[in-house]
Amino acid sequence: MNSFTITGNLVDLFERRIFAAEVEVTNGKITSIKETDNAADQYLIPGFVDAHIHIESSMLVPTAFAQMAVVHGTVATVSDPHEIANVNGREGVQYMIDNSKQTPFKFFFGAPSCVPATGFETAGATLDAQAVSELLNSPDIWYLSEMMNYPGVLHDDQEVMAKIAAAKHANKPVDGHAPGLRGQDVVNYAGAGITTDHECFTLDEALEKVNAGMHILIREGSAAKNYEALADLLKLHPEKVMFCSDDKHPDELAVHHINRLVKRSLARGYDLYDVLRAACLNPVMHYKLPVGLLRPNDPADFIVVNNLTDIDILQTYIDGALCGEKGKTLLPYLPVLPINNFSAKKKTEEQFRIKASTPAPTIRVIEAVEGQLVTNQLQLKGKVTDGYIVSDTENDILKIAVVNRYEPDAAIALAFIKNIGLTHGALASTVGHDCHNIICVGADDASMSAAVNALIACKGGIAVAKNSTDLAVMPLPVAGLMTTENGHDTAAAYTRIDAQAKELGTPLHAPFMTLSFMALLVIPSLKLSDKGLFDGERFEFTSVEV
């Protein structure tokens, strides 16, 4: 029998009180909690839960992600595997589940609802209603992942509604994804059975969704940051709030996770119990997760912190096992065998050219917005050289390309983008939500073709081309999304290539993360898929030239 006792000031989220306690743990469960007269000068609180994250965005497989996250007091994640599902289908989902079972960290995966996200792009797989229903019947699947096809919900699309019906039949919640949805549409969307949304970017939008019965996930990821806009929900509707990352790059995961949102919230004066409710309690209750909340007979999932102001993580326990202590992970690195789906062949510089129809064309330009996934649509004067529309670095209008990775000789989709800020060179990545084709932005065609070809050569990764010959590459052999390395080495490698990207002139906090969302058609207003420039407001293709 494996048994131990720990003492501290226990934070009870149910009775909303703090008391000196002696907690006895036996075989991974809390067998008793005894109130005492005094305790060690430390606090015991439930472990943090990330209520919505794509593990793939960390560029780490689940076991490596766990190594990093436990240091920050995270004991569980609600994880949507639709990134790898878009590449490898059900095999990819099973890959994540199988890998996650090698670590004590608690991963709760959903059944991806939108693979592919739309019919206007090329993915590596399709999950129809039958496949989703079969996944939902698995004990390893806990919910229906974010329903990005909100137009399909609002218009009673047969396939979409069949997936929602399958989740209801399995008695599993349905996650939402509806940026900017307001009014009666929100009421109808929630009425279809959608229970959450993590895409709100204004408080008014969030309040409408709360009033429609939805839970709001306050997102603070590496690219999309909505905490400042939504934090007041912690005092307005604490029962309806959770914290999430959505997408978290490895360099940031090395520094902080949900613990950062807890610290920020407490520093702003929000109620301790309401903050911990969002970080610990609400996700467990909403998704019916077998994660302990510091009660007798619960799994022994909890963290020890120094005080209730700094929230420095002293220890992290999962099922009674000490997994992290004083900034160091106690979870081992485990070797990884990759899977992939990659068929693209080498491209020529000429394939990146855009012929101008007039000497002075007006072009549609994607306007990237720092800290947001939404974009704006601009109409600007295009720069023409030798009859071709080219990148205009003086006005920060750069060429952007999406290259189909699943078909060897597909044509390259081309357009223009503003606010990336490169003065020279190019960036390229096979992390391109959600289909994960190759996405590239650059100041010249030679650099763009060099960056893309570097990724084709290694079948996935991220690349920086200073010019056509000076390149840096970080391979991502697992589906073109994740490494086979441990978390700390991956964080260091990503930090290096992120710095190299910024040497090209971009002012963006997370340039690769921002780039990765420029092909996400379900978020307005102008994006680029491998099939062409897409108007997210009208939900149809449009032309580069006006």
C-alpha cells in the first residue's frame, strides 16, 4: 500500500473557506482530510485544468507536454486533437490517446467535429458523422470538440446536426466556436446544444452567450489573448467561466500556463474562490472529469503553493504521485515514434509569381491583428514589377502562400498580407490551422520558395529564410506538427528560430502562431486556403485583384 500524509492550509472551493488540514493519501486517492489546529506554512489547492487546448500547438506530444505543464501546477487538460485529425484522421486521434496514457498527467480528448473545418480547403482526412459517433462511444473521448461550423448549426446542416445528436446520445458536452456571433443567432446556436465558447473578444459578446446558457472560456494563448477583455466575467458570472490556452507555443509553456492567469486575476483583486473556480472547479464539473478537487475519496490531484498571492508552485501531485517540484519536472522523457501524411514535391520560384492584369492593380489584402485570430480585409494599391504583383516591404504588404501538402503537384494559392512586417526573407510552417498545409509569407519569391522547399525536404516543420540560401529549420516529424524531442529542448529550439524570425523585421509577439491562423477560414474576415483567397464574411472565394 502506497500511503503518505501532507499538511497545509487547505483551500476548500465548495465551502469557500481555508483551514489547517492533514490530508492522507492512499493508493492515489484522498482517504481522509482532518482539520487541525495548525499546519505547515503552505497552501493546498486543487490542480489547474486548461479547459481547452490543442496539445499539438505546443509542438510537443502529450508526454512531453505533461513534463512542462506539471511544473506550473497543471494536472489536466481538455484537449481537442483536431489538428492531428486534419492530418492523420482517426489514426492521429488514437496516436494522441495512446501517447497520453504513458504519463500520469490527465488528458481528456474530444471527438473533432470539423475535419476538415470547411469544404473550401484540402485536409489529410475527413471525419464524417459516423466516424465522430464511433469516437464519442469510446471511453477515451469526453466531449464533442469545438463546433466551428456555426453556419451549419444555424442552418440545420444534416451532417453537423448528426454529430451534435451523437454527442447528446453519448451524454457528452458539445464545445462551441463562434467568434462574433450575436443576437438571435447566439440563442439558436446555444439552443442546438452548444455549451461553451472560447472565441469571444468583447465582454458584450461574452455576456450575450452567457445569457444564452453558454460557459465562456477566457483564452490567453500565444497568439489570441482575450483575458483583458473578458476578465470581469470572474466577478459577473463566476459559475460560467473557465481558463484556457487554446494554442500554446513551447517557449511560453516553459515559463507559465494556467498559473499565470490565476496570478493575474488575484493581482487585479478578483475573489480567490471565483478565480480558483475558473482554474480548477468549473472544467471538472462541466466535463465530468475524474480529476480530484481536494475532497475525501477524490483522486489525489492537487498542488502545494507558497501563499495565495504569488501562487508559486512548490509541488504538483497527480493520483498521489509527485510529478513536479520547485520548478523541476519529475516526469521522464519517453521516446516517440512519429506518424505523418506528406506528399508535396519541390516547388519552383516561378510558381510563387502573381501576374498583374493591369499596370496599377488594387488588391485585397489580409490585415493581421496582433493578439487576435480575426483579420480585416483591406483594399490597397499593389506593387508591380515586370508585370507581376510583388511584395511591397516599404508599405508592409507581403506575399502569402498556401501550398497543398497532401497532393504532389497542386497549384500554389497566393495572396497578400499586412502587419507581418518582414523587411527581407520569408517564414514558412506546416502548422497552418486547420488543414496544416504549408503556409508561407515573404518579402521575395526566391526566399519563399527556399523556405517552402526546406519544409518539403523534411516533411514538416517551421523555417526561416534570410534569403534563398541562408535557412534555419526546426523539423516537426510528428504529422508536421510536433517534435520527437523533450519539452525543454523543444522550447530552446523554438526560442532560437523565433528569434531568427524576428531578425527579419516582424514586430509580432508570436509570428509563427499568427501565421498559422491565416489559413483558418472559419474565423473572419479574409483568409487564404490552399484553394484560394477566402472571404469569411460571405463564406466564399474571392479574387486577389479587386
